[in-house]
Amino acid sequence: TSLLQITIPSSVTKIEDKAFSGCSSMTRIIIPSTVKNIEEESFKDCINLTELTIDPYETKIKPNSFENCPSLETLNISNTVTKIKQIPNEIIQNKKNINIPNTVTTLENNSFSSCSSIVKITIPPSVTDIGPHCFEKCSSLVEINIPLSMTNIEESTFSGCSSLKDIIIPSNIKNIS
């Protein structure tokens, strides 16, 4: 098919088995928080799918929903999210780039802990609080920018980030635990 991008309408609450399976030219999908379930093999074999926008807490994803989507490396967290908790493995697995929207103010404890595939995370200036162990054991994380809105870096935030090459800590940081 020649389908490149899908924006699921907010009237949809469920994406059924194999709904978009084999859409090999699709590169991007935007799923609103009204979608509560993504069923088995819904996006299987979408081999050129690179980018997913989703609310990782409102939408339940079956483990093989995105089977054989080797190019799916970017996760855009939906702007309906205000706090990031630990993201379910079905969503975060194999993602290299994480984009956090300006609606997020808090990254809670262990939000991205042990997400070994993440290379880059963009934290918006709306984030004022990063919980302990937030990026712990993100062994592929190379780059992260701490926004000026931050005043504290909590305990073990970057522990085990063995690939981290560049971290810019703003001058307004008062405490590093």
C-alpha cells in the first residue's frame, strides 16, 4: 500500500487484530488516548514504521502488536501525559529516541530505568522534577539536556549510563544526589 501516515480519530477506542498489518510503506502513526486497546498483530510487518505517538498509560498494547517493525525507533509521548511513570515494555522496547511533550512536569522514579536501547531523550522546559533512578541503567544513552527549570538531580539518576558522553547541567542546579 502507499499509506504513509495514520492519525487515528478520537472516536476510536480499539484497534483490532491485524488492522494495519503489512502496511509496509507506513512511516508514522498517531494514536489518541481514547484508544484503550491495541490488539494482536495490529501493526505487524509495518517494516518502515519509524515513529509512534501514543499515551503509554491509557492504551494497553498486546505484546506482539508491533511485531516485525524493525525501523520503529522513535516514541513521541502524547501531549495528554503530565507525569511520566515507568513506561510499559511493549511500548518502550527497542526505542532509541524519546520525545517528551511540554505538558509533562514530572519524570517519576524509574521512569526510563533499564531502557537499554535509548540513545537520546529530549526533556522539555516544563519538567521541574526528575525522580530517583529515572535513567538508571540506560546503557545506550549518549545525550541528554537538563532544562533550566530543574533545580535538583535526584539519587542515581544517571547511574549505569555507561555510554553517556554529553550532559549539560544548568547553573541553577542546587543539589545533585
